[in-house]
Amino acid sequence: MSDPRTTPHVHVRAPGKINVYMNVGEPTADGYHDVATAYQAVSLYEDVRAFPANEFSVAFGGPVDTRGLPTDRTNLAIKAARMLAKKTGYTGGVHLQIDKHVPIAGGMGGGSADAAGALLACDTLWETELPREELLKVAGRLGADVPFSLVGGTAIGTGRGDQLSPALAKGTFHWVLAFADFGMSTPQVYRELDEHRARHAADIAPVQASPTVDAGVLQAIRAGDAHMLADVLHNDLQVAALHIRPELTRTLELGEQQGALAGIVSGSGPTVALLSSSAEAAIDLQIGLTTSGITAHHVTGPVVGARVVEN
């Protein structure tokens, strides 16, 4: 039996992300929250391959356990392909083969990266040549993090996180990602944040009506200074994630004990991102965490967004 990857196809690599700063507003009338977040794309990638087909289908591989992922039309990558076909009038289908490396429900936008990869791969395979601005609009309809997966680099996200402004970034930041052996529900984490704020309304600062990103974050990113960034890492969702899964507190503490400049729960968790001062320090930290029984991976950022890879 021949290897399908030797047949003509389009291969796209799309990065996962870390939210190095996240300010969450009050719930809006539709139950969602406006946010202000600083995204950084990191060198942990989803590989999306698009093959010509008459119908729409998806299959998964890679080191991540994908047995719980849907493969029907509810899958976000399939939604992306169908949405693009409808937008452009394309009448065929596609078979998507996705090798996953970003943890599922890990707060790193793995599903969004799959969707972004599917959009770019199908647009290239089908030669539909949708303008970049239109592709980003389709991405925004799929989910708040999908446009950033296309753009990559470092960016400020407002609204639901999908209104992007590129942020000038210098140099390379070194992160060690500590992976959990469980996922977390984003809606559950947001609900817990709302309940936490209600319980402690008398003790915590009022929620910003219009969330913003701390200017210190932009200064640190612009300077490429890991020590500066360590001082301003912040995620409003972290308190909720730690309340739901208290064991993440140990990971954060262990990371800092073993040399991390600072740690943060990425997005809605449970992945913990630990910032290091250098590549050497990150490797030492990765080894230390692994010795302690935690699955850890050294990545760098920022990296480019979804890109076609030459076959």
C-alpha cells in the first residue's frame, strides 16, 4: 500500500500560542467576554495536509492522543474547509490529515491552529486565492484564536481576541511548556472566573469596562527582554484554572524553584508556560521538570503563522 503523503497534496504548518497577558472583561449580553490579550506564537506546530477528495474528511496522527476528537462535520478543521468552499463556490471536497503536537484542550489554541492550517491548505490546494483579508474574516467566524494562528508572531487581540494588532517584537523568548495529562473546558474556566469575581467582589479591583494590555508587556516584547516580560506576565483566567485544578499550582511553583523567571497558565489552561532567560536555562529547566515526572517541552517564540511547507 502506497504512502498517501507521497501523493500530491498541500502541507501547512500552523503554530500553537501562549497568552503572555490576558485581561478579561465582564460577560456581555450574549454570555461571552471581551478580552485584551498579548499572543505569542511558539514553535510547537500542527501539521495539516490537504489531499484532493470528493467529500470532506479528516484523520489524525502525531504524538498527541486524538481518540476523543470528532472527525465529522463538528470538527473545527472540517468546518473551516466547508466554510471556505461555501465562501468561494468550490464544489469539491478535501481529505485532511492532521499530525497533532499541540495538546488538546490545553490553552494553546491547537484546534484553532488546525482550522487555520485547513483554511490555508484548502485555499492553496483548490487555488481559490481568497484575499488575505477575506481569509482572516472567515477565520474570525470559526473562533477567536483562529485569525492569530494565521498571522502568528506577536499580536494584541481585543474584542473576543480576534481583532488583531501586530506588536513589534525583538529577539527570541525561550519557554518551557509543562503539559498536563488532562484538558480543561474553556467555558467552564470562564464561568469559574465570573463566580470567583462575584464571591470576592469586595476584595478585588473592579473589572475594566474595556480591557487593555499593560504597556509594560509591549515594552518587554519590543525590547526582547525576558526579565522585563517575566515581571508583567498576567492571565485573569489563571485564578479560575487553579481553583478547578489545584495541582497546577505545584507545576508553577516547581518551575520557578528550578530556575524559571516566571510562569503562567496559558489561556484557559492547563498548559503552564515557564519563561527562561536563555536556551541553556530552558533546557536545564526542561530536564528538571521531566525528572520530577512532568512532561515538558522547550519552545521559542515568536514564530510565523500558518505557512505552506514545500513537499
